[in-house]
Amino acid sequence: MEDNKKDDRLSILKNIILIILVVIVVKIVYMAVIKYDHYSQLAENKTYKELPIKASRGEIRDRYGRLLAGNTNSFTVQVSGDGINRKGPDGKSMANDISLKIINLLDDNKEEYIDEFPIYIKNGKFYYRFEEEIAEYKKEAGIPSELTAKESFYYLVDKLIEEGKLSPEDRRLEASKLQKKLNENGYYPPILVSKWMFTAEKNKKDWLESYRIKNDNKNEKSTNVSAKSAFKEIRDWYEIDKSMSDEEARKIFVVRDLIKSQGYSQYNPVTIAKDISESTISQIEESAMEIPGVAVATEPVRYYPNQSLASHTLGYMGKMSSAEEEKYLNSEEDSDKKYNKGDMVGKDGLEYYFESQLRGTDGYKKVQVDALGKVTKDLEVSKPKSGDTIYLTIDKELQSTSESALKRAVEVVSKGGTFKSVYGDRSFPGTERNAKSGALIAIDVKTGEVLSSASYPDFDPNLFTKAISSEDYKKLQSQNENDPLAANSLSNLVTSGAFQPGSAFKMVTGMAALENGMSPKYGINDPGVIYLGQRPFADFIWHKSRGRNHGYTDLYKAIQESCNIYFYTIASGKNWTGGPSPGADVGPDELLKYAKLFGLDDNTGLQNQIGERKGTVPNKEQKLKNTQSLLKDDIIKRMANDFNDITRAENPEEYESRIDEIVGWAAEENTPGRVEAINRLKEMNVKEDRVEPLADIIVFNYLNFAKWSTADTFNLAIGQGENQYTPAQMARAIAAIANGGDLVDLSVVGRTVSSDYSSLDINETKKEKIDFKDPENLKPLTEGMKRVSSQGTAKSVFGNFPVSVATKTGTAEKSGKIPEKDEYDYLIRNMGSYGVSSEEAIALSEKLMKDRDKELTKNRIEEIKTSLKDKGLDEKEKAQLEAELEEGVNVKLDRSSNKIMAAYLRRAIKELNPQITDEKIDFRKENYAAFSWAVGFAPADDPEIAVVVVIPQGTEGASTLLPMREVIGKYLGITDELEAKNNEQKNAAKTEDDENSNTVENDSINFGQRMKK
């Protein structure tokens, strides 16, 4: 009985528990399903959020603490994903309505907002921005628009090999290692070499996949979907009302896609607009009920108080690109300094190279918000920590003087006018209209600290602190994409402008001779000109006025008057005038050795601070290899169908073998001349009508210049030929002369201080003693440079300067013609001079382009088939490639590219008239003018500062000496003293005028009083 009662109680207990569980489950179902919307709304009405607080970026100040880059608080519009996704009265998400309202509000107030949605509408048509990015990169890099990612990559490599910045051997490196080489030289092509895709192509693929957009014709995902189709699918994705226009839909996508791009952090607010007006702030606050999830916030924005001052050194900011996301989002260098997609990061200069030091550590604020997204209660705050402050070696006032003087010099040389100065004005006729750029660097000769660094034209980095407009960005680009020397505001010529130094190099030649036993008093009777065969090598004064010469010349006078023949003599070790030889075994190897000792083959130390693309010392062996490489690249295309028995397409191995045989002629001890080349080409079964034209090209364009010659030594000795150095490299070499033989590393950074002053990092500059045989040999060079200022080419500028200055000018000749901005139009305009009709040339060029279309299509098919054989190929990529093959590959040249159209029209002209050369085609174009250099240091007897100035196509030496004088005068305090003296004189004159005026006035009063009496 007792047991039965126990069982009944247990049964009742079980039933009670079961009923409770059923009630709980029913309640959960009721709350989670039936009343889901109600309770979700309640939860949203009292939400706890963690809001990020942006940290201020570290400041950049000059050597005396004056601000160069700081921060200012800016009012921004922020949108949170969870806020705008609230349900409206109809139970539907308010996201679309809120997104459209906030963009319309910003539009109505003419506010700029962040628009990164990658499809745009123009004249009713839909376009991807991804393709624009690729086209823009190719345009800036001078890469033909029809080339694939892989072809573009190697096109850039070949271009750098031709410029001497890479060697032909580098081309054979594995793609990833070759890409690293490009990066080391300051080139960052947006190409994924592992997949041979442009970064923009990968971004497009990932973006389409994020919306699960499939190919127009296939079930598999593909980047081949049209922009219009993708836009339509995104309308469906966001459930855009059909009555809404595409333009309105796009405004919604601008907001929603920006939030979506944040990935897992999309519930953090994103900034949609910056630096908004008070009127916009008021309207947003007033519309809070209508636009929940939209708020006005303040955040620090980079600010450059001096606009363009030191812009190339400071660099600029920009939004993190997708290509940079892996670098920043997955960085483990400093776990506290976390990045989010879309953050602003340094893009160039100090802002880029010191990103980790300048970036602060963001804080956060945990808050409680109401249904409108307004903060109702602060729960917890973690304050942000500012980035480090960087103190530069640059002097703000000297920098301002440098930039002003350089700009004025370039303008008076190109446009004419007067260069006004406290030291005396100087007028220019303005004959060098192509002189539109320049560079100046001033350094401490003992430490290598950069005191000022100016590149003209410059830019205002404030333009980049918000999204720079396409119009503003275009203004900063080169106005002639065909001319590599055209002025470019974003290019820092101080560290990336490698130019022939001309006579500014002659001190290196002098040092090589002195070190090898020549006396500085060794002299020659200068004839003005000497000949190598029929080729004249002359002094500048001989060219200017036939028959003139420098007379008896020793090293001092040779530097003072820039006597070319003296330096030909000491470089070659032979007196070409018949007198005694210099008694020094110099030659090209020693010249090249001393150029390297002066640091002209190395980076300067600025490569890891503001970026650098160094020039390089010529290389005898490299010259042959480069010539062979260029020869092969030329004839391998030119001779594709020039053999009677084989073609490149049908007999690739035999064709390659014959081309290599021709290329090998360049390395023969006695390279073949024209007749020998013609006979050899006939023996190789080259078509009869092609033998002579090919022989002329091979011999006169390549073989005659393949090996190092005496002419090369002459050019090397006077800073011409293959010499190419940046102003920064030249400043380092000149400082070594000034300081007695120390090669100093350059630096723009003095010290770095943490925001809480807990750490101080002083940048110790490096220097090493150059391995000269006798550093005393530098003294004759200094003496010669002093005479340049007191008696030579710089006398008109420094002759009456109160401090002795050692200077040297250089006028470096630049061979070649200036490319036209519109090359195609140039060819059409001058067609009558080429002996062919326009109609025939245009028709043939179109045929050649169609042939190239077929070749590119064939290459693309082969590339796809090769990729499909890769067993490690991703299934999605495999499906895409198969789909591309099935749809039919059809690659075409870009007919909208002026550069491509001109190239094929030129080729057609040459085929129609085999006798015409590029020189004859370009004969109406302007020649490049000479480059004007000035190098120097002061005081000459106890040097402190070295200055280097270059104005490409500036021609006249005074154009570069004047800015140098302004900088040296400012640095030594001479300018301030003269200005103070002039002001005193003006004030004294004004006082005297005032006193005279008062005397006249008093006399007038007295006269009036007498009259009354």
C-alpha cells in the first residue's frame, strides 16, 4: 500500500514537471515564432552597443616642433546596419527607405558622400568600376590596354629592363620573386601573380559571389555577368520596389553595400559622409524619428595646415583598398592597432612608410541606446590612444623657401619674367616652354639630415583626406601620358627622378684621376673639339661658337669652365691633343668604381622613409646583355614571317634558334657590319626583300652600340650616356666631397615620440668612410668648385655672395623627341610627308589590328587550356574558364586607346614605305631640351649645407643656381639679415618722408596764422 502511494506521488510529480516543460516550450514557441516581431522590437528598443572611438593619428612636426600634419575633428554621418534594419509599421525592414532618405538629404545639401558601389549608370548604360581601375592603371603605367594581367606584368618588367632598373636575368626569375624585385624598385603593379589576375578582377569576382550572382547563361558563378544583369539581381537581393528608378535604387545600394562590405563587423556604424555642414547636422537631428540608425558623430580627420608644403615628403592618406586588406586586417605586428575595412591608411611618403607608428589605438564606448539609436546611457569607456609624433629633420621655413624659389625658377624659365630676390633680380626670356618641373634637396653635409626637399609641381594632401574627386585626381596626373618626362604632381623627383647629371658628375671623374696618380696641375691645350673617326666630341663653347676653346687647362680650370675635352683626356688616359698623357690609369672600370664609391649605385637611406627609385651606375657587361635583350625583343616580332622556309607560328623551335643566332652576333669580338649582316641573313634563308631593311636595323640600331666603346667612356666622364641619378643621390655624393670623404645616409626623420611620452626613438643617421686612397684628393675638387662661383658659370649668381660657396653646374643633353599628346592625330596631320596615302595607311592599320586580335584570342585560348590542365585549379575557377571557352573567346585591341591606334598606324606607314624610319616620321616633333643641374655646398671652407637642384628641360644653369642661392642664404641667416637691413632702410626713408611732410604741414600752418594776423 505504502509503495503504491509512493508511485502515485512520483507519477504526479512527473506529470507536474512534464506540464511545466510543456508550458515552457509553448511559451518559447509563442515568443520565438508567434510574437517574434513584438519581442524583437522590444529588444531593439533597449539595445546595448559597443561603439568604436577613432584614435587620432600621430602628428608630424618639423625639426623645431612646428606642425606639418595634424588632426581636426570633423562631423561625420554614420549609419549602423542594425539601426536601419528595424521594422516599420508594415512589418518590413526600413533599410531601403532610410538609405534613400539619407542620400537624398546629403544630395540636397550638396554634401560629398562615400560612393563605392562598383556599378555606375551613365546615359542609361551600366558599367563596372573594376574595369575602370584596370584601364586607369594601364594608362598611368603606359601599358597597352589590350594586354592581360600576365602580359601587363612582363610589359612593365621589359620597360624597366630597357631603363636599366632591372637586368635581363631578372626576367627569368619566378614570378613572385620578380614581383618582389619590382616592389624594391618602387613599382607595385596591382596583379596577383599566383593567379595572373588583376587585383580588380579578383575584387569583382569576390563581390559578385558575395551577392551570389551567377553568369548570365550558366549556373556557375562567373565574372562574365554584365553590369546591367548584376544590378538587376542586386535590386532583387535588397527587395527594391519595382516602381523605384535605377538611379534611386543605386542610392540605396551606396549605403547598404558599404555596410555589407564590413563583413562580420557590419553592425558597427560606417561613415557615409565627412566634414558635413551645420545645416546638414540640424536636418539629420530633426529627422531622427524618420531615419533611425543614422547619427552624427565626430572623428579625427587628417589635416595638413600648410596645404602643399612638403607634400611629397609627408605623402597622403586614402581609404584602404581591397588589395591592402590582407596586409592590414591580418597584421600581427601590433595586435592593439586593429584595422577595419574602409579605414584610412597612408598611401605614400611618411604617411605610408610610418603607418604603424602614426596609427593610434582605437578606443570604444559601451552604451545603451533607444529605439531611435540614440545613446541613453554610457556604460563603459576605453579611451583611444593617439599615434606617435614624428619630428622631422626638415626646417619648415627653409622648406617654404625651397619650394617658393624652385617654383619661381621653373615659371620664369618656362614663361619668362623676373626672378625677384633680396640678392638682386634676374630676368628670363621664357624660351624653355617645356620646363615644367623641378627638384631641390638640401642636406646637412655631416649628418645626412634632410633640411628641405622640394619637388615641383606639388599637391595638397588635404584633397585625399576625404574621397578625392576624379576631377581633382585627374589634375594631379601627367597631362601627356605619352611623355615620361611630363610634369606629374604626385611624382617626387627628388627621390624618383633619375636624370643624366651632365657636368655635375665631373668631380667623380676628377677624383678617379687624382686617386690614380694624376696631379691637379696636369694640363692640356684644349682645341675645343676632338674626333673619334668622323664623330666630333667637343666643348660646350665650341658648339656654341665654332672655333672657341678653353686654351691651356688644368683640373681647377676644367671644373671652373667645364672643359669636356679635359675630362675625355683624363678618363681615357690619353692626351688626344698630342701633348703628354695624364699619367693616370683611369679608363671606364675605374670611373665606374668611383661612381659607386660616391654612392651613385645605391639607395640613399630614404627608401624606407619616403620611398625611392634610385638611379644606377652604368655597367659594361650589362650594356651588351641589354642590347641583346632589346635586339631579340625587336626581331622576334619583326621577323615572324621573314624566312622563306619557316614561320614563327609553324616552326617555333627552329625560329627561336635562328633568332638566337642573330642575337649572338652582338657578342662576337668583331661584330658584323652591314655587308656581312646582309650575307649572313641570305644564308639563313631570309626573304630577299627583307634582307637589307633587317640588316640596317640589326647593325645600325643594335650591333654598333652593343659593346662598350671609347665614346661610352667619353660620355661617362662628363655625366652623359648611361649615367642617371636622382637629386638625392647627387646630394649624397656632393656631401662626401664637402665633408672630407664620409658617405652619409640621408634621413628626413629625427625622432619619434609616443603619445604618452613613455618612449623616445632617436633616429641615428649612418655614415661610413669612403675607401679613398687619399681623402686629401678631394681638396682640388673643392677648389675647382669655388672657382666656379667666383670666376666661372656661377659668378653672376654667387660672385658677390658674402660667403664662399663651392658650386658646379651641369647641362645634360636628353636625346629623342617629345611624344605628342595625341600621337594618332600627329601621324594623320603629317601623312603627306611620309609618301603614303592616309586611306591606305588607315586600312592597313585596321588589318594589322585585326590580325593582332586573332593572335590575342589564340593566346588567350592557349592560356585557358594550359590553366585547365592544372590539377590544383579551384573548381569555381575551372568552371569559369570552361564557360569562357564554351561561350567563345574573342579578345580585341582597345580601339579607344590613342596610344594603340597610333602604334598600329605607325607600323602601317612603315610597311607601306619601307624606306621611312621613326626619325623621319617624328621629324616635326620638338626635341627634348637640356636638363639644368646645380650642385654645391657652403660655406666652402667649413661646409654645413649641400644643395642640389635640377630643372628638366631648363637648359640655362642660372635657373638652378638661383634657388640654390635662396636656400643657402636662408639657411646661413644671410637672407634674414638683408631683409632686416632693407626694412630698416625703408623705415628710415619713411620716417624721413614723414618728418618732411610734417615740416611742410607746420610751415603751412604758420603761414596761415601769419596771414590771419
